[in-house]
Amino acid sequence: MSLEVHCPRCGKKVPWNETQRWRPFCSERCRLIDLGQWANEEHRVAGDDLPPAGDTPH
């Protein structure tokens, strides 16, 4: 039995193996949509906010 994951974009089941070119995504389309969401800052990695530019600690 092979491992299956769900595409993070559309939820379609994707086999997790070397033949799946776009894993964990089901297709290039889903991969590019996700990449665009990161580029538009619709997704973020949790963390502290950065200080405004020019405010350097002494």
C-alpha cells in the first residue's frame, strides 16, 4: 500500500512517490496557485513582526 496525501490546494488525493512530479500538489496549476498566494503574502510563516525600516537596535 502506498502513501497518499491530499493536495494542499484542492484536496485531491495524490500518491506520494517519485513519479508524482508536482508533489505534494496534484498538478502544476495547483503548485503555481499556491506559489502566487505566497508571493502575494496571502500565506505567512508565524513569527514576530519586524521593526520598521530604519529602526535599528543600539
